[in-house]
Amino acid sequence: MLLDIRNITVYRGAVKVFDGFSLQIEAGCSTVILGPNGAGKSTLMKLLSNELHPVFSLDSHIRVFGRARWNVWDLRSQLGIISWDLQHDYLSCAMGLNVVLSGFYSSIDIWRNQTFSDTEYCKAEKVMESLGICDLKDREFGFMSTGEQRRFLLARALVSDSGTLLFDEPTSGLDLKATFLYLEQLVALMRSGKTVLLVTHHVHEIPPDIRRVVMLKDGKVFQDGTPEEMLTSEKLSQLFDYPVDVVSLRGVIHVFPQTGAEHRGSL
């Protein structure tokens, strides 16, 4: 079992985000967590990465890869995380190669006490080559574009051979070309055998290889099923409280406002 959450209650400050929340995801099942802002997606991410913990209760638990207790560094070596928070917090002075090497220690940049073998340097070079970023390895992270930074963080996650990758809205802030290239890389990873957990509110980010869609709304599992069952006009309209039509093109879902819907409601 990749993830087993049962009956947990979670606060963010004074706000109760989850109350009696449960969710199970089988190992090897690439899954998208889909929902509007405020649904609880970022809280779920922080639970997965061990940055946040539920209220203690004897009849509740959260287990990742079958374990309730993890050293956070050991967990991050098995669960590669690519998130906006990590991108925002990463040291701008870190050199590209060091960003990738830091994946071996799940650290932010590399430090004097960390050592790397020739094999690890070679692995970092191969991963950068596969993502087309070798020519940027001597550039500082802060002087890279958003898309370049995202690819280095992906390389950081891949270098330690994590079997499961957690993506948090991977195309946020990317231009059109960078978005398509990044989604192509995500699909290639899934087809190479990686398990992907994708957390997003962007329907177009969902790759055709995703096997399960979990819809979150107001801190609860709103709907749960296969992409064919979940990614429909009716279900997505209910999830986002806005009438939309769904169009599938080459296996990728796109949504459009229903006729006249653009005039309803306000932001």
C-alpha cells in the first residue's frame, strides 16, 4: 500500500482542514488528486511528505509505504517530490549540478559533510542529459527560468531512483512550450514504470496514463474512480461548482464553459 489514511483530523493553524478523513492508494497505482483551491490538496501533500501530522487518536492513522513512522530524509529518498514550495524555497545560489546531487541526500543544495562517488556524479550527468539540461549545470538556480528550475527539481527527484514521484501542479508558471515538454516528460516517466501522484486543479495536466482520479472538495473525498468515470462534464461541473463541457483530444482532457456559463457568477 502506497498510502493508507484512516479517520484523521488535521488542522492548519486554527482551521480544521480534515475531519475523519480517509484515503487509500495502492502501490503502483498512478493517481491524480484533483480539486479546487481550498479543497485540502496542499494539506494532503504535507501529510505525505511528513511536514504535517494529524491530531493524535487511537482509531486513526496515516501510513506511507506501510509505515506510520519515518525519518523524514529516508521518506524523501523513496518519495520524489516536485512542488512549488520546494522551488520557491530552494537556494537561488545553488549551482544546477548541485541541485541534482542534493537529491541523494534530500537536502537543499549540497554541504561540506556530503560526499559523492564517481557513480553518483555519473548518474547526475545522465539524468540531466535525459532532461536536456546538461548545458545549465553550472548556472545558478536563481538565474534559471521557471521551466528550467522545474526540470532541475525533477532531476533531483529522479537521481535517487525513487519509484514514486509526487507532483504538485507541475505546469504552474510555465509557458506553453515548457508546459507541453514537461507533461511529455511526466508521461515518459509513467511509461518507464514510475508511479506518479499528481496534485492539481488543472484538468489539462492529467496524463492519459493516470489510472485513478480522487476528487477532493471541502476537505472530503467528493468522488473517486477511473478517469473515464470521473472526468466527465457532469462530475467536473459539480466539483468546481461551475458548468463545463469536457473535450478529450489524444487522451488529454480539456474543459470549456458551457454556453452562456461565462456570464454566470463572479470571481
